[in-house]
Amino acid sequence: NGHTLCSILNDVIVWCYLPWLDKRLLTLEVLSSEGKIPRGSFGVWTLAWPSIITNIFYATSSIVAIKVVGGLGPDAIAAAVTGQRVTFILQAVLTGVLAGSTALIARNWGANNKEEAGIFFTRTLQLVVCIAFITGGLIWQFAEPLVTFFGLKGEALTLSVEYLKAISPFYVGFGIGLGLITALRAVGDVKTPLVIGAIMNIFAVFFMLVFVNGWIGFPEYGVRGAALGNGLSFVIGALLLIVFWRSNQLPVKYSSVLILDIPRVKEIFKVGLPAALEQVIFQGGITAFLILVALYGTEAYAAYGIGVQILSFSFVIGFGFSIAGATLVGQHLGAGNPEQARRAGWGAMRLSIVSMTFFGILIAVFAEPLARYMIDNDEVVRLSVVFIWLLGSMQPLMAIEFSLGGALRGAGDTKTPLVITLTCLLFIRVSLALIFYMLDASIEIIFSTLVADYVVKGFLYVARFKSGKWMKVMKLKEDS
């Protein structure tokens, strides 16, 4: 079954990766059926690799969506990029709120208070369903003004609205899947999300190809087909997770979702609110940056989207270490072992830097053929390569942001990432880009403002984690 396959893959990957690890790690605890908490870099890797592969599946779906509509021209790619950007905004906000779930579930699980962790698991589902339902309705209703805000015009605007109206009804399924997967990772179950992610990816690719191209008797839906394919995969993933949970196949036992527990929902929201605000600011800053890019034309806008999607294969590696760091830091603090929590954070950072740097270099080397594969447009390809080279060079610093940011959130310190994001994204990246735009700088100069953003971020995250103040944040909240 899926878990047996994951266990085999775990052994293979760990032993292939073993030469990079300290020999002392062989004596450390790894996740076991007895519920021991993984320790050190070895434990970080054990939790990280399934999440990395899971997120690679999701990145592949996004790449396929752009590739499938790429033959329809830059306007179609701009529509897919815009639709995915809106979905990413929803995902980011939900992920921010779920930082509260991760901290509370991991802390209770590490303290061996599994019943309480299970209750927070259920409340997490209630919260994300509510947020996703409201958001989906608003996006469907206000799709056109939302796309207009991105600065798109003409056919690009029309296709983008079509994409959003097609995918927004599926956002409840998206929210359920994201909420349950996040909660599972908080208790150390990273293999179930891997299996679910593989299934969702297969269905997403299949449905997108069928609906966009009009295979097996379906009409050619074009851009809308990419949205429908992704949306159906959201629903399939959510249904599978609910069935597994309801039949007690998950580590966390089922408890009724019909009980309204306002105090715990408020506690999740209270811890996660700064992280949610961080994501709102981050996505707002990215959107503002994207609007500036759109002023340079559809080719520049499409190049940005293609570059981000290609580099997403490196980003998801960092996100995997972010998940592992958050889980282990939360569980070790819950178990009363702050020193292991510190080691988990630094271990996640080291492995993230090595892995993301390697993939960043690899992607940069093959930037042109990868971009050419996505679209046969010389200007879009040229700008995509420039963007990939610039952001690819920032992979070590992005690795610090992913890993230490996740560790801080896992400890319940969600305010620090909020302050860092606000400072660097809005006051450095967007402000510099706006200044350069007013000076009539080229789009390549606009792209280069990313460098200053990540240099400052890397320094601030290391300084905060090194201070150790994040260890006391959740304790103060509990005492209060």
C-alpha cells in the first residue's frame, strides 16, 4: 500500500543521502511507531523529503497548466499565471492561519496530549472550510475587477476572468485538503500527504489535458479547462482525506466536526493571525510587483510567471524543510526540550541551503531550454532566462527564509516573520522597483530588486533565530 511504498522510498533516499550527514546522526531517534520525535538533521530529512516530493507534484501541476495553454499564446499564459496567483494568495492566507494549527497541534502532540491535538485537528478543518467558502464566493463574484487590478487588458483580461470563475467553486475542496494535510504534518505524518499529492497530481494532469484539448469527447474548453482540471483534483484529494480520517486510518482519530468550539478556533486564529497577515502582506507585495511588471507588457508578465513556475521546483524543496522545521521545533518545545528544537531549526536551514542551491544552479544552467519548452516566443524566453538567473542566485538566502521562518512559526513566533516580510518586501523590493520604474529603468533592473530583498531577509532571520527569544513566545501565551 501507499505507506509501505513510502517506507521503502524513505530507506532508499536516506541511505543515498547518508554520506552528506554526520555519522553521529545514526544514533539519534527517528520517527517510529512508538511516537518518538525525530532529532537532528537526520530527523529533519526524514520529515522533509515526503513533503518535498508532495510539493513537487503540486508544482508539476502548475507547470503543466501553463504548458498546456502555452500553445494558445501569451494571453492564455497570462490568464493561467493570474489564476494561479489568486489561488496562491488563498493558499498563502490559509497557510498563515494554519501556522496556528501547526504550532498548537505539534506542541500538544510533542507533550503526548494526543486527544487535545485531535480536537485542534478538527477545529482546523472547520476554520479553513469557512475561510475558503467565503473567499471562493467573493472571487467568483468579483473576478473581473480583481483581474483588472492586475493590470491586464483585452483578451488576457477576458481569459483570466474565465479561469477564475471556473476554479473558484472548487476552493472549498482546496481548503479542506490544505487544512488536513497541514494538520497531519504537524503530528509528523508526512507520508499520507505524499500519497494524496501523487493521486491529485495524476488526476490534475489528466483532466487538464482532456478539458483543454477536448479529448475523449469533451469540448475544447481552452484556458477554462486548465482551471476545471485543477479544481477536480482539489475535490478528489479532499474526499480521500476525509474518508481516511473518518475511517480512523490517520494518526489523529476522528472527532465530530459538528461541535462548535469557539475558544479553540479563536486560539488557532490568534496564533495564526500574524502569519496570515504576513501572507496577506507578502501576496500584496508580490501582486504590486506583478502589476509593475505588467506595465512592461504581456511578454514581461508571462516571463515572470514562467520563471516563477520553473524555479518552483527549488522553492518546494525549501517549503519541505520549512514544514519539517516547524513540526520538529513545535514538538520538541512541547516535550520540554528547547535544545533539540534549536538543533532542528539549524539542521533544517543547513539542509535547505544545500538542496536549494543545488537545484537553483541546475535550473539556471538549463534556463533557456526550460523556458523554450514552456513557450516559443523569443522575447518571453529571453526575459524568463534573465529572471531565472537573478532569482536562482538567491536560492541560498531563500533557503534561510523558508527553513528558519518555518521554525519560528512552529515555535509560535508568528510575529517576527510578519515584521521581516513587511520590512523587506514592501519597503525594499516594491519601493525599489517603483523608484526604478519612475526612472524609466528596464524590466531587467526591476527584476534585480529581488536581490536586495532576500539579502536583508536572510540576515534578519538568522539574527532572530540565533537570539533564542522565539523559545519563550508560546510559553508566555500559555501562561497568560
